[in-house]
Amino acid sequence: MIPDASPTPPGAGLPIMLLTHPRACSTAFERVLMTRRDALVCFNEPFADPSFFGPEACVERHHTNGEQGASPGFKECTFMQRMDLIDEQVPPGTVRNSVDLIV
């Protein structure tokens, strides 16, 4: 058995981030996780909007044809705003779970 170099205090939640490729049955997996709302908080693709439409967009397919900010409310959407949203919505001590994180 390999000793844990950084033990976690009892009751401390660890963040869990799941990354998948498109069409990987990840929605079905997310639905399974959502049955544990008492222990998990799911965020589905929390960084998709800033990746596609925000000022920090790193996906160009929506920018080459003039669609930057085309989706209402996402023109000013940033990665930090999404991180803040996750921090606000996750109760202290809850395990974090992000399914289909797209960056």
C-alpha cells in the first residue's frame, strides 16, 4: 500500500473533476451522480460558455463568423465568474463534481 503524502482531514470534501470526450455517455453518468444530491453538487459544462462566447474565448469557431457574444448573457462571461459561481453554490464540506468540463 502506498502511503498518502497529503492526508485529508475527516469530513473534508475533495473536488472531483471528470473530463470526457464528446458522446461518451457522460450525460448518463451525470444522471447517476445527480441521484446523490445529498453528497454531490454537479455542474454540467461550467466553462463551455466562456470558452465559446466570452471575452476570454479559446474556441474560435463562433468568432470567425461574427458570433462573439451571440448567446444572450454570455458576452461578458469569464472563467473566473464561473469559478466564483461554483464556489458560491457548493456548500462547505461538500464534494465538488464537474461533468463534461469543456475548456
